[in-house]
Amino acid sequence: MEEAKKFLPPIPDGYQIFEKSLEVAGVTHREKACERFARGQQQSLRLEPEPSNRHDKNAIRIIGVWIDSSGKEQSTRVGYVDRDVAKILTQHGYVPSVLPRLKSIFPMESRDHVWVGISYQILGPKGGLKDYAYHAFRTQGGQTRKLPNRRSRASSKAKVRKTDDDEGEGSTLGCIWYFGTLVFAFYVIVISFQEWSLWAAIPAALLVGFIWLRYVGGFRAD
């Protein structure tokens, strides 16, 4: 296989894109199977849960289906769904209602080796993207996934701008705190010298210096 093959068949009625672009995991362990799949015709994918998998109870294997040169339908496991996505699909009951949509079959190569890569999309019931995005967010510990939703992307940009503003505000307050404590430290040392004596001011200066270096001096305004 020298060039990538692109597919993306029509989206069935009642479905929409949940995951825009994923790659089949584990293809390097199924090279011969992936090559047979790549050489076939009318390729498609199928998902099969694998709860007996000893490494991951949420595992979902991906079955490649194609028509061979004799016109017969063939199928074989080509790899697995990404671990994080499989966890979302399995734990929230999406497996029976989602479909894999073959995107492309393409050559992958390292320094001295070439194998077949497979990319695909996940389609889910229309109107369910919002709930899927919520489950994805919760399942992955609050880390936002890139989903095919323009409003989500705009919201993410807004969050980035807000974060930048917050950092700028934090830097300003940090500078005030930094120099304020510095002035206070000098004030304590001077008062100690004036009110008591040099021998009282020295321990006070050492104490203030230690506290300032320990809790303030490590602050970076940038």
C-alpha cells in the first residue's frame, strides 16, 4: 500500500459525529490482519466489547470488514478503540448505540519499517453530543476532549482568555505583596534598633530575614 485511501461514507440518518478523528490502537500488533484489510474492497469497521480482556475490562476491539477478490465478505480484528474513549463508551452504555465510521487507511513508517494505520470516527445518536461531552469530561478527570462542536471550541477560547487575565491579575497582586512585605521587614528592623538596641535588632533582623526568604522570597512575579 503506497497511498492513503479515504472513505467517510454518508452518516446514517439519526446519527452525528461524537469523535471526529481517532486512530485504531494496536495496529503494530496486528500488521498482517491490517494489510489484508487494506488490500480488500468496500471496507468498513465494527465494534465489539471485550469485557474478558485481562488488561482492560473496558476494552473494545475493532473488527475490519471487507470484500475479498472472490467477492466473499471477510473480517478480522485490526486493533482496539483508544483506552480513554473505550472507557467513556463502556461505562456510560454507549457501545450498543454508536457506530465506527471508517475515515482512512494509510501507510505508517518508522526508520526501517512500514505498516498500516487506520483512522475512524465515532458516530452517536443525534442530539446526544452534549451528554457525551459531559461524560467525557467527567470520565477523564476534568480534561476537555476535542469534540466536533463549534460552541465548545469558542467556549474553550473564552476560558483561555479568562485564564490569561487571571494570571495577569495574580502577577500584579503578587508584586504588591512582594514589595509590601519587603518594606515591612525593613520597618521591623529599624524599629527594633531604635526602640531596643543593636543586640536586639540583630536577632529581629535574622528572624524577619528568615521568614521573608522562606515564605516570600521564593515568589516570582512573572
